[in-house]
Amino acid sequence: MENRRVMMDQHTNLLQLEEHMYYLVDVETPNVFRNLFPYNEVPKIAFNDRIVPHHMPNDIWITDTTFRDGQQSRAPYTTEQIVTLYDYLHRLGGPNGKIRQSEFFLYSKKDRDAVYKCLERGYEFPEVTSWIRASKKDFELVKEIGLKETGILVSCSDYHIFYKMKMTRRQAMEHYLSIVKECLETGISPRCHLEDITRADIYGYVIPFCLELMKLMEQYKIPIKVRCCDTMGYGVNYAGAVIPRSVQGIIYGIMTHAGVPSELIEWHGHNDFYKAVSNSTTAWLYGACGVNCSLFGIGERTGNTPLEAMVFEYAQLRGDLGGMDTTVITEIAEYYEKEIGYQIPARTPFVGKNFNVTRAGIHADGLLKNEEIYNIFDTDKFLNRPVLVSVSNTSGLAGIAHWINTYFRLKDEEKMDKNDPLIVEVKARVDKEYEEGRVTVMTDEELIEMIEEVCQNLNRKMFNKK
């Protein structure tokens, strides 16, 4: 205790006692935290009430794994689709590059072709990066293409080190460091993916490993990033929860005890326990500059953190969008459905078909009077998605007119008045449905068919959806 220095913390402006150094604990048998992860029971969330302080960085950003983790759970994208989506990400991230990077596989010719085509775009953001396994063979692919940065898989839990890799902690660390050094020797910046960190020995392995990475960074003067991968979605953001499940505990330990600066810390979450978004936000709040996401959360098993969710998390935390163009999110959703053939679940926030559709009659009545009552924000402004009211027996002439005006995006001079003969006839048909015993709301498809028939009867032109 007497030999530890007292230093001023520039973030809190308080004197702090220098922390202990943490050394590798090279155990003979794996520590799999069986008390927290009994495989024949539901995992347990334990608490020790150790609270760490907020440490929101000055700048925060999003990185993308749509073409890496996002491709591990679906049919591969074509080269053309990857390039188109990369263009969308560039527009969405805006002039300030809030979508900082996008990572790619390099294993197939299709993936490498996509990398070359995206590089040809010449965008500063998202920067094109790669992902490899910790092998010299994989590293040759990175060198061949000439990328400035690559992710490296450095699994850090004893589940992976002992059971998958059949190594000891020291052997795994030495193996990983040899690949990292090879990256550094050729001037490539490594991004270390600490797989399964929420089941890892944080102080016995993760922090000692990160300390070694920081020594190499000082030696080579090349940035080394640390990506905290919640591979199984075990992370929790509850105050006082124990590590390795505590998100803020992990970020605090890596930042404070291993000395990894915020701009080199990134969180990669999975949604197995419905916590991907809240855990990613927590990582921002406690010191990570980057959160790694995929479009619509498409990824391994239950998926990754949805990129579009973190766009709006950013806005809520910062009070502005940082230059991001959120209307692009709707364009991307339409591209997935029309060109890629991916069906987005209707109730998915921000992008699902029904995310801002009001169905309950009493809610519809309030929304028709003032849309702020039942709409999360101006969805027309931010997403080009005007709020919709579903049609039922309680909609009335005004409700049906509102549905037609908003669904078909009719401009002021085109908007239907509730007393228009077309509206009156559609309402009569809707009323008849419910008089005959219907109890569910009308679907969009049913209404469109009904409107087409009425237009034909009235010898009027059918609306085009804009």
C-alpha cells in the first residue's frame, strides 16, 4: 500500500490511489463459474453491491458487423447487396462518421470482391476492416488486401481456452500475442475480440492480457483496440451485479486496471436474454466509445445489437443525432424487404410495418385528435413513416380518411375529406364486416382490396403508395 502512488484523476478531479497490478492466473483446471452458470439451471445474477462510476466518453460512435456476424446466421449477401448496404451505412452515419467502421469476412472471393468495391468508394466512414481467426494463414489475407486494421478472435473464457482450444491460459495468451505482434510488425492495427468475456476470469486473465496488449501498443506506437464480446448475451447492466456478468464492471476494469483508453474499447452484445440494447448503452455510459451492431440485429442465434436502435440511443443520450440521417433507416428496411427478401417482423421498433400503427379504438380516437398522444416522436420527420391508425368498427369516417391519407402519403391538395363518397362507401363496407361478427382490426391488404373495388365502382383512379 505504501508504494502505490497517489495521482490526480483528470476525469473526476479527485486524488486516486494507484491500483494494483494484475498478473495472469494460470490455473490448472478451468474456472467456468459454475455457481453463476449451472448448465442444468437458468443462469444466476448475483450481486456484491460494488458500484463503479459513470464515465461517458467525450465522443461515442457505432461500428457495424452486418457483413461479418450478420452473415453468420443467414444466406450470404451478394457482392452487389453488400456494396449497396455499405453505401446506405455511409449515408446513415452522416458527415461526422458516427458509424465509424464496418467489418468484413475475407474468406470467399465474393467477400473479397465486396471489400475491394467498398474500398473503391473512397469513403472515410465507415472504414473497411476485416475479421480473422488468430492464425498466420488468416493474417496473410489481411496483408494481401492491404487493410489498415483487422479484428482477431482472442477467446478469453476458460470454456473456450480449455474446452475448445485445448490450451492453458498462458498458452492461449502467448498464441494470441504472437499474432498481435505479427500485425504490428507490418503496421496493421489489431482489434482484439475478447470472445465470451461475460464468462471469463476478468482479473485473472482478461485484465492481465489487456495489460500485455497496452505494453505492445506502447512499444510499437500502433493502436490496439479491445472489443468486449458478450457472445452468449449473459451481460447485465444492474448496479452492483458481480463480474463477469456486470457490463459496467468489465468496462471499468479494462479501462481503470488495464489502462485501455475509452477510444480503444468497444462493446459487442448478443440478445439471448433480451439485453443487447441496454447493455450496449451501458457500455457507452461507463467508458466504451464504440458499440458494435448489425442492421436489424441480424446475427448469431438471437442476434446482435440492432444498429438502428443505437442510432436512437445516441440521440437520447446526446440530445442530437450527431449528423446522422435517420430517414436512411427506412430506405434500408425497404431494401431488405424488396431486394433481399428479408421479412422484418411487423412489431420491430423503428422499422417494422406496425411499429407506429395504433390499433385500439380508444387510442385511435386520441391519436386522431393529436398524434403526440400515441406516437413516440415525429416518425414522419425522422423515418419518413407517418403515424397510422388501424381501421375497425370504431374508426368512423375521419379514421378511414386518415388511414388513406397517411398510408398513401397524400399531399395537402390530394388528401381525402371524410365526407368524400369513397370514404363513405368504404366505411359502409367496414361497418358491414363488424355487423356480421368480425372482432379483429382490418388488415392493410383487406383495406387496399376494398378501396380498389370502391374506386372501380365510382370510376375513379386507384391511389399509388409513395
